[in-house]
Amino acid sequence: MIIIRFKLKESLPWKEIALNLNSGHVFMWVGRSLAVLVYGAILTHCSLGWVEQWPPALQWAIVFIGWDFCFYWSHRMHHDISFLWNVHVVHHQGEHFSLSLGIRNSWYSSLTSLPFFIPLAIIGAPLQEFIVVGSVHYFIQFYNHNHLIKRSGWLESFMVTPTHHILHHARNPEYRGKNCSGSFIIWDKLFGTFQEKLEDVPIQLGIDESIPSDNPFWINNLAFLKFFKVKTPDFTKSRFQFYNLPDFWIGFAGLLLFAWLIFYISVEKSWDNVRLSYLFLIIFISTISVYGLSKGKIWGVAGWVLFFCIGNLLFIYFYSAPALILLLLTLSVFHVFTVLALTWKQFKNSAS
């Protein structure tokens, strides 16, 4: 983001970046944990045991290629099947192609993707290899969403690159549903979904019918509610804003929350369920509060202060934390006081 802003001289949509970082967030991570548990259960009780009998090098090679094959069909079906698209659409709502877009996912994406990876458990792909290989492939997605690299040389022939993947995020009919591969573009070439950039068709990012809200709850659930014909609020009505924070401070809040998610992931295996649930609650409610901050809501400030700052202070008081987390908490407190100062200044100006 620093390079994009100061070297390329491009403006950054800070509110969208904050939403990208916190769209799925800790809720999705819990879903991923459940998916791993289900995979392990199927592996234990329903596996044919083929893969575990092979030499280790062959195991890793087969799981690495097989995982990407399963991802291709999961990704493609999330575009082709309406119910699954209601999950995946969250990833395509973003209109700024950058690393943060690679993180933007639905709360439910881990759970709806799981069925497509069950064949790996059936043939006996070990759980450790499944997790490690999946992590490598997901890490590659950061490269695919890279804003800075335009062409990747010889990698273009067999890998998914930003050149390929930016087309996948286009809403143009010529590009829609194309280039669904995760790491190896060969799957698109084999199954007829590969598309090169058309010089006479400019890329238009996003979706045709954008979600009329930046609230993480609504972007994750509105499509489902409409699918089941449940009445939803009228988002076209303009609502009064009590204050108007600069976009940068909204983006800063998103970055802080994402750092707390990384902390949650780092302690997930070592902490008990009580502490994890408490930290989950702080992060989840604070995620919704960031939306309130972006819309100038009183409850946004209240939620941000109470659940994020005070909640984390109490958390550190009751449970020991590494020095790095104390630094993160210091930045969090600094942000909270800045938000309070900015909103108070606007209140004073409006009152006078």
C-alpha cells in the first residue's frame, strides 16, 4: 500500500481495504478450523488409505497437484451454482485489485469449499500434508492478487499470475467465470475456462449488482436472505452521520484488527476455549464497529472503544501477553484516542 500510494501515486480506497481485511476475519477462521476437523474425521473413518502407502516424495507431489485440482472445481462451482455464488460473491465485490482483495472472503467460504476436498481424504491424503499444501496454495493467492506486477514472464505459461487473475475479477461478460485456477493455470486450459486479455475490452472490476452496504454482517448474509426471500432493510435511505472520520483512520482500524486476527491464529492451539472465545468476541464485535465508524454512527465509536480498546486492556490485564502484543495494544489505544479526538472536534464545531 505504501508503494501504491507514494511510488505509483495512486489513491487508496481505505474503507474498502478495511472491509477487505475484515470481511471474513475471525469468523471464517473458525470455519476453517471446523473444516480441518471434518477432513480429519473423514480421513480416520472413511479413507481408502492409498496415499499413505506411497513414498513420501510421491505423497507430497500428488497432494500438491490434487489440492489445486480440487480448488479449481470448488472455485468454478462457486461461480456456476447460485447458492455457492452467494458465498463467493463477497470476494468479487471489491473493486481495488491488491493484496487486501486476496483476503476478502465470506464467513462461510471454508465450509462450502470443504466438500470439494473430501476426495483427498477418501484416497488417504494425510492431514498434515493437506494443511501444509493448502497453506502454500493460499499463500500463492497473494501473488495472484498483486497490484504491482503486471507480467510474470515464463510463469504465465503454467502458473496463475496477476495478469490472469485480474481478468477473473472483471465483471465483463467476456471475462466472467474465466481463469478459475488457484496456482496452476493448466486446469483452465484443460477444461475450457481459460481467457487471455482482450485488447479492445477494458477490465471493469467488481460485480454488476453491488451490495448496498459496507457492514460485514450484510455483505456476508444479504445474498442468502434474498435467495430465501427474507425481507431486508432499505439501504437506499440516507441516514444521518454524526461525524465523518478521514478514510485513512478507517483503514488503520482495519489493519489493527487484522493484526489481532494473526495474534488469535498464533495462540489458537495453546489457549483454552474461554480465552479464545473472549478474544473472538472482541475481534468480531470490533469488526462490526469499524463499519459504524465508517458511517459516522455513535454506536460505532462506542463499540470500538468498549470492545476493542477496553476489552483488550482487560484481556492483557487478566492474561499475560508477549511484548509484541503490548506494542499492538499501544497502537490500538493510540487509534482509539485519535478517533475520540476527531469525533469530539467535529461535535464541538457542529455545536458552535
